[in-house]
Amino acid sequence: MAQESANRLVEFLEDEAKEHLRGAIHYSEEGYELLYMREDVDAMYSDDDLLNLSAYYRQQSDVQTTDEPFTLGNCHCNVSFYDEAILFHFGQGDSIGTVITLEPEAGRNIVGFITECLKLLHFDTPQSIENAPKWIGA
């Protein structure tokens, strides 16, 4: 991800999530790029852990492109709620995407948060969101 695009995304995440922002990584076929990691969260994960996470979500990007069993259109973000975090996975095509994690307390207004992230990822990164939804103003 281009540095300017990554900076805009991190600035948005810091403004929006404040102290609830845990981390953000961008992955591609080449590996991963750490966009942001809060210090206490960074201490919990090794480089191998982050490589495994990026490999796992590269596989999940393929899953997001399927239209079965629903005909609701493209999947733009998967959200998982865990005991310790909310995880957002934005697949941006085959083997490319961004994973953002927040504290569970940040769970209010999730649709607005996802929409703004999609806008930043679609308009500000070299890998645009395939079949961007009309509701982001593409």
C-alpha cells in the first residue's frame, strides 16, 4: 500500500477509533505491511504470528469473492467479534486486503465505520475494491 494512502487510513482510524484502535495490517502475495499496531498489542504478536495471519486472510479473500449461497452481491467486509477484539477484514481482490482490529467497546456505529474504511481503501489505494458498492459513491 502506498505510504500516503496508508497514512490517510491510519489517520482516519486514529480519529475515529481513538484509544480503541488495536492494529491494522495490509497483506498481499508478497507478505504483509504493518500499518499501525498499538504498543501493548504489538508485544503480543511475533513476526511469525503476523505472517500466519496474513496467509490466513489471503485465503479468506478468495472466499469473499464467491456469490454462493447468497445472491446479495459482493462481500466487502467481514466482521468478527471476539472476546478481546473486533476484527474487520476488507478483501481487495485476490490475495490482497486489509485487516483492522479494535477493542470490543468500539462496536457502536459499525456500518458507518466500515463505509468510511471502504471509501479510503477504494479511492486511496492502488488496488481498488472490485465491484465497489454504489453506496460508497464510487
